[in-house]
Amino acid sequence: MSTKLTLRLDEQLIAAAKDYARANGRSVSVLVADYFAQLSGQTQRVPAATPTASPITAQLRGALKNAQITEADHQAHLAAKHR
């Protein structure tokens, strides 16, 4: 069962927590729940609502969509790289 909790915190702290949560694909609520679980000695973590890719991975998504690269091309690249 979930219950609403209101916290009064510094605006900059809240902004930093939201940025951290967004960068890690989690919500601030999940971060707080994980912290409270650690305080009480519980080991079960609350799963992230929806997993998201890291910012770098998100930028790369689709980069090779229309690439004409074969397995042989990749093998040749590796052979040249490791000479």
C-alpha cells in the first residue's frame, strides 16, 4: 500500500534530487523509498517504474539505422585495429 508523504526541503536540494532521479531512470519517490528501506535495514529495493537509457545511449539510438555495415566489415576493422 502506498501513502502520500509531504516533505519540506530546500528548492536546490529538490532540483538536484530530480536531476539525479531523471539521470538514473528513477523517480524521487523511489529514491526516498530506497533510502528509508536502507534506514530500516530492509534489503528489498523498489523497482524503477520504467527503465530508461542513459543520456549517452539515448543520443546513440538510431545512429546506425541505415548503415550498410556487414559482419565482414566489422571483422576487418577488428583485425586492423589489433595489428
